[in-house]
Amino acid sequence: MHTIAVLALDRVIPFDLSTPVEVFTRTRLPDGRPGYRIRVCAQEPEVDAGVFTLRAPWGLEGLQGADTIIVPGTADVSVPLPAAVRDALRAAAEGGTRIASICSGAFPLAATGLLDGMRATTHWAAAGALAARYPEVEVDPDVLYVDNGQILTSAGAAAGLDLCLHLIRRDYGSAVAADAARLSVMPLEREGGQAQFIVHEYAPRPQGSVLEPLLTWLQENLDRELTLNDIAAQAGTSTRTLIRRFREQTGTTPLQWLHRARVRQAQHLLETTRHPVERIAAQVGFGSPTAFRERFKRTTGVSPHAYRRTFASSPAG
């Protein structure tokens, strides 16, 4: 039987902690035997879980001998990782234990150095902070999970379910994983990545900057097929100066800013209207529905139709 140790750090997020406990304890092999034995471990007997306090039946010694260690997210990623926990995780990794994080659990995992030189993910809202704090880690904010073999990371909340089902499939095959997915009322594989859940805000619009009037004009003219020369003419400057100012003040290029703004407007229209994709493509300035579909999928990870199925409200028309 495969042993899973779930590490409860201080300020653990209850959802992230309960996800592997529930998924793995309900996993059954074809002959009815349980597939996993679960240990909830912590450095101290009592752990602050926000709205309640939990008592962990295992100390850090419970990590020893585990086949897999799960590191759930914590509510405060700025809290330093205790040396004893760091050493226990590093020792487990050196012994060949598989280690996976859920959501912001990527932060304590990165603090051990085990993610250095690896691709990793976390909740999209925390991806920038993870990349800034641990520059040796290649952070990908657009995926549900990353499997590096021994070390895995997943995005926020429900992506922990995707990760657990992936681990079950690795351990026992697709049939057992599919059964676990049905019990969790989850598809075994979800379409797209977490990019579809990101609120794609427009690129920065610095108040009072020389670009502010131009950015406002761009936002008001998303339906037009604008070129770099068109934008430079509106700004009254050369294309070279325009690109330099955009880089300095928004961190991106004029056309990248425009594409991002168009996709965000398209997301809004897909969520709130019944307009066909072809009409939305024209409304946000794409020359053809095909170009729109390609750009939308490249940015969000899913097609416009898949995005609408997931996020459409009750549109008025």
C-alpha cells in the first residue's frame, strides 16, 4: 500500500489539506482494497488552520518512510519555513520520496531549494510573488500542475484535485484514477489550464504618465484593426520611441498590450452576451474569427466556446 504523508504547516489552508486526505482515502483498487494509507503530519501537535485549530496525529517523523509527501498551501507565504521542516523535506527527497505541493504550498517547497532549476506552478495570483522570491524556479502560471517526476506542484484550490488524480493514475493506472475521479465528481482530465481562470486585467495604465491618453484611446478603439504605425501616429511619435515608452511604463509592447486588452474584452463579452464568436471577433478588432480563436486560446489556454461554457452568466443578449 502506498503511504501518503500530508504536511500541515502553520496557517495551513483547510481546503488544500482536506483535498488529498479525501481523494486518497476514497481510492480503491480493483479488488476493493484501499490504495493509500494517509498520515497527517506537523511539526507541533496543534496547527493553526485559520477558523479552527487541528491536531495532527503524526509529527515530522511521519514523513519518514512515506512514498509521497503532499505540502498544502498556507495563508501567509511570508512566514519562514522552520529549519526542522526544511531538513525533513530535503532528507525525504534525498531518500527518493515523491513530493508534491498544492497551491501556495509551492512557497515552502521552493524554500527547501528542491524546486531550483525546475518548472513549477502555484495559484495564478501568487505566481509573480513566487517568481520574484525564488528566481531559480521557472514559474508557469498557466497550467493546473507540473510533473517533474519526483517533484510536482499544482495551482490553487481545485487544481489540487487534478494533481491527486494524476498521482493516482501514475500509481495505479487510468481505471483506478477514473473511479476516484467519479467519486470526487471531477473529470479525470480538465480542458485547458489555469490561464482560463486568470482575470486578464489590462496592462498597467500609469496615472499621469505620457501614455495615459493613448492607452485610453486604445481601449476605446479595440474594434479597429490598428497597426504599430497607427498607434505611433495617434501618439505623435516614432514607432521606436513608442516601443521604448511602452516598455518603460507598462512592461510590454504596444501590440502585446492591445492583444491583451482585446482578449480581456472578449472574455467579458463571452461571459455576458450570447453574441456568436464571429461577432465578438469583430467587436474586439480581429480581422478574422480564426485569428481571434488562435489568439484567445494562446492567451487563456482554452477556446472561446470552452471559456463561455465555463464562465457564461445569464446574458441579457
